[in-house]
Amino acid sequence: MRIDLYCRLRNFIALGFLGILPSPNAGEVWIERRVITHVGVIPRERDEIRRIVKFVDDPARTNRNQSDLIIYKVIDVQGEELLIEPLMGGTGGMVFGRDVIPLEKAVQYYSELVSAHPEIATYYVHRASILEYQEDHDHAKIDLDQAIRLDPINASAFNKRGELWLGENRVGRALDDFNRAIELNPDYAIAYHNRGLARQADPGTLAGAIADYSSAIRLDPRLTLTWYSRGLAHYKMGEFDQSLADYSDAIRLNRNHPVALNARAWIRATCLDDKHRDGRAAVEDATRACELTEWAEVEYLETLAAAFAECDNFVKAIDVQEKANNLHLDDDSLEGGRQRMALYMANKPCRKAP
């Protein structure tokens, strides 16, 4: 019966049950759109296409100990198929337009599933994932508490609730939930990553954070975010070689990862150790990060200004830093921008310790 319900809902969605969906051929509608998919993707590997079927909404097929919902971004439209990639990094690929759900309709989709089968914990976990992305943390936490009541050994529910605690800076409660998720599923890569984030909040536990990130990478080396997070931990410890290597691996997995591009550029532009600086490469990385974020991120503009200064191009450094200063929203960050501007006006580069 549960599988029948899943199939009926999938067909209803394909027919526009949650509203009339745009045609997959309407590229201008789909490009950059956030979606989820309930059937999986077709990865492209070595010019071959193979289908990986992952029925994320079918309780008969879903592993409750690692059933995280993946949110994708549409990159391209090819006929009736969409090229999608995960927002958090990992394996993307092709999916038919009829098999995706626009993110703005996903809460309604999971609410229908919850109403039809209120005893299935996974549906609450997936709805909570969408609510978390939409920053409705209160309702997401209600869903996760209910999922844990229904299924006290659901590792995904503990992991997702830990993410919410961490977002509220309640690190102790987050660690409790991440530890429980890992206890329930020792092969749960994203739970190790999230526990690493919690440990990274304390400078005294950076080594433990790196160990967790390394465990996550061993279990799933496709998670772009984990390479970036480990690179940041290495940077905070002054381990610049390892940091640059991890940032580069993140970019290898996703060449359009603005956070990793910016982080690599910052080291190359401002590192106290001469051997790690490379002004031209820093300009290239920082420019790409700014392009990907439509020149709207203050931090990326400041990195680009520092990169120009490293190349002794102080005219451009001043120009870009001025644009960044105009975007600052608080006095503390603006003061830092003014200090860097004073350096560039004196023809001095920026040098920063972690």
C-alpha cells in the first residue's frame, strides 16, 4: 500500500497535482532553479550514461539511517532532461523534468505524504530538510522531534536536528545529536562532516574536527563541502599546504564553488608565508568567485582587492575595496575595509594570519 501511494503521488505530480509545472524545454524557467528529485539521477561518466535509481520517498527502499534529502540546482536543459548538481556538492547528472519537484512546492508534497501516512518518520525528516533550507527552523524541529518519537533509531533525524542546533550555536546539543547519528550509523559521512563543524567552533578541538572531516571524505569523497571544511580547519591551524590542497580538491569536484575559490584566493593573496602567495592565481580565483555571485559578496570583493594588491596593482585594489566598503552593513566590518583601503593607498599589500 505504501508503494502504491508513492506511485500515485508521483504520477499526480507529473500531471501537475501540485500546480502546472513548466515544460522542461523552457530553459529560461528551469536554469538555476532549486529542485528535489524522487527517482535519482543519471550520472555521466566517461561518456557513458547509467541510471542510479534512488527512490527517496519510498519507505520500502529508503535507508532510514542515511536518507538525507538532496537539494539540487538546475544547470542546463537538454530536451526533456535537466542537468542538475547538488547544492552541497556530490554527484549530479541528468533527470527527466517530470521527475523533479520545484523546491517551492516540496513542502506541500511532503505534507501530502505526512497526511496520508503520519506513521512514517522519513517523510517528516524530508519535510524538515526543506523547512530548514527555507529557514523555518521552528517547524523543522517539530517535524524532527516527531520523526524521532516515531523512530528512535532514525540516524537521519538526529543528524538533521543536530544541524538545527548548530545553526542556533547550541553546540553541545548539536554534538549530542551528531554523536547519536554516528552511533546508529558508523558509515554516515555527512554526520561526521557535521560533527566536524561543531568541533571546529572550538579552537581547542580543531584536530578532532579534521579527524571527522577525514572520516567523511573516506566514506564519501564526492562531498565537495567536506573538502572545503577540512581546508578551513587546516587554515585555522596554520597548515597552509594542506589547506590549499583541500580547497583545490573541492574546486576539482565543483569548479564553480565560490566559497572554495575565494578561500584559496585569500591564502594566495594574503598568507604570511611567501611560498604560498601567488597574486595572479589569486586574482583568477577571486574574479571567478565574484562572477559566480554577481559581484554582490563583500568578502569576495575584498579578497579580489587583496589579490590585486599582491600583484602591485594598487589602483585596481583601491577601486575594488571601495566597492566592497560600499556594501558593508555594519561598522565593525567597514572598519576592517577602511584599514585595508589605507594599506592599498600606501602601496602596501594585505598580510593576514589565520
